[in-house]
Amino acid sequence: MAPSYFKTSEIVPELACHKLQDEEDLNVVCTLPVISATALYALHTKANIQPGESVLIHFGTGGVGIVAIQLAQYACAEVYTTVPTDEKKEWLVKKLGVKGENIFSSRDTSFIDGLLQATNSREKKIMEFPLEVFNVADITDALRRFSSRNPMGGFGRSMSKWMMSRGARKFIFLGRSGLDKAPARRLIEDLESNGTRCTVVRGDVCSMADIQKVVDSAETSIGGVIQAAMGLNESLFTSMSNEYWHTGIDPKVQDTWNIHNAIKGKDSELDFFLMSSSISSDGVELLRSELLP
């Protein structure tokens, strides 16, 4: 989809182009290929969805959710989905033809019982990501927004909501900005309004003392760890400074080691220790220091 890096112009085959209508918003339209590719990959490449199968699509009125519903319907699959409000449920019924009895609330875990009563099929998970627009001159800040040393960034927010929908009820977050940013405050408000208990610790993931504060704040044994910290500095690898290198490597290596040591004694019920990283569509990326195999 993007064989080269960012450019001011690109020559592509005619079949890869589609003329925009005057009323179409470029900021929205430019995200559609990513949304469509996500839904296609999830339902066809990974799930190999077949006629008559059932699929659960969370957040059905989000960008990915809407496309996933349409693809599932095109494959003659039975669609089950969740929405946060009655208005959005009505929209799905009228606009996409989803059966009303197949739409459940995403505000709590009540959809689980409803789904189990409706089907014994195995559900598939679709995540929703919000749209934010940045000036091209601010691309470094944009990348940092979604890949910072903050578990309440884009990836962290999505993971937290997904875990809540699966029954998680206790969360502890560590981030340098704490609750200073509006998205972080909205995340905590949303989680707590759905019956979860959240603790936010302000600190640096590379600081053993701050990691220890997080562990000490856990009232019971720790059930799982998601290490999603990332530092970002753009530079050619051949001329990358030592400082830039450590900006990317330290949150991955030092923080993981700190967590490993800090949770000893509270890890008797640890189910998972998940570490995230980045990939490049070209397979090799010479610009970024945070990519690990």
C-alpha cells in the first residue's frame, strides 16, 4: 500500500487511484485504505471467514467496525456487534441492515451473556482507532503521540478497552505525563464508569524506582504485564547518535528488565508478559532505533 517513504508526490498505477468527490474530506478519506486493509486482513487473511459463520465485531460504528461489518455481510456471515449508545444501534440497523437482536452494549460486559445465548460460535475481535490530524511538519510529534513512553497512548488505550471487554477490572498505568493529557483522563473515566479500578503512577518506565512504585501499588498478585513503552527519534542508522539510540532502546530493554525484577514476589499468578514492538512494511527500516526483532 505504501512501498516508499513519505513523499510530496508519487506515481502509481491507474487502478490504485480513485477520484474524490468535492464534499469528501481528505483527512478522512486518506485513512480509508488503512481501515479497509485492517478489516480485510482480519476477516479474510487471518480468519478466512466463510458463509454461515458468525463474527463478533466490537465497536461496530467505528471506522474499522463499519468496514468489517460490510465485509462480513458480503461473505454471507452472521454479524454480531457492540455499540456504546442506542442511537448508534439504530444507525447500524437502518444504514447497514444489522439485526437489532445482534447488537449489544459496549459499555459493560453484558454483551457476553447475550452473545452466548445467541450463538456458540467463536468470535473475532476488531479494534477501533480514533482519527487525529497532524500537519506534515509535525510528523515527529505525531509519531511520538502514538508511540511514547506512555501506556495511555493510542495502543495502550485500545488494549485497555479490549481487556476491559474481556473482564479485566483492575488496571495500573505508568506514564511520564500521568493524567495531564485529556485522552488519558477520558480513558480512566471510561474504564472506571464501566466498573474497573484504575491507578495511575506518574514516572519514567526506565526508572527502577518508578517501576517499583507501580508494583507496590498492586493490592494483589499481578495477573499480567503489557510492556508497550517506546521512545522515538528519527535518524539514519549510519549517523545515529548514542543519545538517539538509547531513546529507542532503553524503554524496550531497560524497562523490561526493570519490570522483570520488580514483579518478583507478586508474579505467582502471572498469566502473561506481553512486549510490543514495531515493524516496517519493507522488512528493514534504517531510520528508527526502536525496532527490535
